[in-house]
Amino acid sequence: MDCDPSSALKILKEDLSVQLHPEVTQLADLLLRIEEHLAKHEVAWWATKIGRCRASLEISDTKGLHYFLALFGGMGSLNDVVLQRDGKMLTTENDELRKMLGKAWTLGEKLLQEEVALARGD
């Protein structure tokens, strides 16, 4: 049976007995879009890493959030991904990727700060 990432997400969400925080759900949905975008443009290695982060978030495992945020920064990081086809940079597709990554980073940072505040008892 074929199961694309969006179908798996839908099935998983229907089977969850615990309701995720709306912003966690929003981040997981955004990571799914990033994962699909990367896979579509044959960047399977990064798509798989994003998919692992998403899967962790979908079961309320904060390791997915920490792992996602750790993918940024430094040489060879997610920041360095450039989508291309036949040696030519895909400007529109890269702009879309950067926009989604920016939104995901911002939301991830917000969730991390909330997690830290809860841990401190703020």
C-alpha cells in the first residue's frame, strides 16, 4: 500500500488520543510542506531529516523541536540547501523554501522559549 507523507499525517492525527498544542500542529504541518518541497526537488537527505523532526513533534516529543532547530547554522546546514535542476538554481523554489524555513524557525524558537519558561516555572 502506498502512503505519502500527507496521508500518513492525516491518519496519525485522526488516531492521536491527545490533542497537540495548536502551534505544535502548525509547526508539524509546516514541516510536512518543507519535507514535501525538498523531496519534490530531489533533496531526499534533508527531506528525511525534516520528516523525522515532524514525526517526533506529532507524538508530542520535544526532541523533534530541538533537532529541527539544530539543523540550522554552520557549514553544511539546512541554511546551505540550494535547490537546482540541471545545474541551474531554481529561484522561485528556493524563495519558497526560504520562506517556509523562516516561518518554521520562528515558530520553533517561540515554542522553545515557551518550553524553557514552563521548565523554569514562569
